[in-house]
Amino acid sequence: MIFISGTKEIRMENTAVAIGKFDGLHLGHQSLIKKINSYKSHKMTSVVLTFNYNPACMLSGKEPELIYTSDERRVLAGRMGVDVLIEYPFTEETAHMEAADFIREVLIERLGARHIVVGEDFRFGRERRGNTDLLLGMSLPLGYNAHICPKVRTILSQKDADGRTVEDEVEISATLIRAAISRGEIETANQMLGMPYTIIGEVVHGREIGRTIGMPTANLEPAPSKLLPPNGVYASAATINRRLYPAVTNIGHNPTVATHQNRRVETYVHGFDGNIYGRQIEVQLYHFARPEKKFESLEALKAQMHRDMKNSLEYMKQHKSDVCTDAQEKL
């Protein structure tokens, strides 16, 4: 996949372009990507057009909390078969560009769009005046096809105040996914994402306490903009060297051995023993197991880590047998 960021000097031809924030690459976003990828058989290049800074954050002055960072989005979009991912500069000039000018100058002249794909609530241009009606109205004179994808809906099962399970049909959105992640409702977030909530990063050196107790961990320090779930222990899996391993992950400050100023993602990978410092790995979260806590000794921590790993393997055995296949015999 080709990745373009921070420049307006783009010249392309014969493209199918999906436009949006794509901050979660959830099932709604995937419906747009599936549509543009369908035109590859017509000799079109599939292009995802987003911005190198969330417009809503620039206009509000608030720092973003991202389901997926730019680097993570690049990995996941490539995995979905996108040919080109563009993070277009969201400058003052871009913010004040009239919607019709954006279609002519950016989508047609620079990107060579023959097909333009957006969601039904898509708004763009100065003061968000552009909408799907404008996009459809300009398609004939400018010679492109506009495709409006409906919202994707799903049934979520949740507990009410009395502990009863209730089902509710919702429109999938990044806002709902952020809320679920912030509450530690990983299964709910994953259902709307259509894939496991993922943390991708470079393994950094820690205090190597895990190695001294026979359970070495891979430590990641996510970017400050990365939205993380509550501190605690999660049933997880880790991709290393293109192989998926069952794992258990702690998110937080590791209060038993040290209190890190920044939150860390520490993952014990079942069945892997190797040096991966400085290498990129991917951690997938599946289930919130327990809150983070401080233990009175390293022995108590070690015993709990073994229980956490066993519980994670049991969870994977029940819910993700493809992850746990190689580990089942060791339960």
C-alpha cells in the first residue's frame, strides 16, 4: 500500500475514493472500503482519503483521542486491501475551502476520482456546508459516480440497571466505540469494529521484572493520542513474526514494581521466547479480566500472573479457538 501524508502535491488518475475520518476503521468504514476495492476489477486504484489532523479537533482546539493512531491505521488499511491511503493536510486553507471547490480541485483534479464513496451523513467543506446532495448533484457535470453507503447497524447486548440482558439495535459509530473502550467493554467495541481492538507499537525496554520471575513481558508505550481502555488485565493475543499467540495484557502503571509516569501496555505472550526489543508487534484485546492492583510481593505477583494467563487461555479456548489451538494442550 502507498501512504501519502502532509502534502497537497498529489496527481492520480482513474481512482475510486472513499472519504471520511476513518479513525476506527469499523464496520461502517469497512463498507466504504469494500466498495472502492470492488472497482479494482475495472482497473481503478482504491484510495482512502482522510486528514492528517481530525477536523473536529482542530476546530474545537481539543487534542484527539484516537481509536487507531496514524501508524496503526496505515497497517490496518493495508491489510484491508487499500491501494493508497492519503492523510490530506487539514490547514486553515482546507478548512475554508468551499465544498464544490474541494470536489473539483482535490477529488477530480488531484486524485482523478471516477468513483467517490461516502457515508450517508458525510459533510465537508467550509462550515460543513457540503453534503451528499451536492456530491450527487455535481457528479454528472464533472463525470464521476457518487455512491452513498448507508449506516451499518448491529444488535448490542448489554446489562440494564437491574442486571438483566437487554438488546438494542444501534448505528455503528466511532463515538459509540470510544465509549465502549473507555468503559472496558472490549467485546462490545470489537463487535462494532468488526475485528479486535488493537494496539500496535515498538517493544521497549522495561525493568525486566517479568523475566526474573519466568514470565517476560513485551512492553509498549502507546502514543499520547491513543485511546486506551481502563487500567487492568485483559485476555489478549499478540502477533509476532506474522504468527498469532495467546497472551495476557496489563494496561497501567505496574504499581507492584514501579509506577510509570506514562501508562504502559505489558503483554506476556504464551509460547514465545525470543528477543523482540525494538521490533513492532500487534496486541489484540478481547476481554477485561480484572482491575490493575498492587501486590505485596513479587511472588504474589507471579502467582497472579499465572492465574491471569490460565484465565486468558480459557477465555480464548471458549471464544477464539483459532488463537488458542497451539496452547490448548498446555492448559
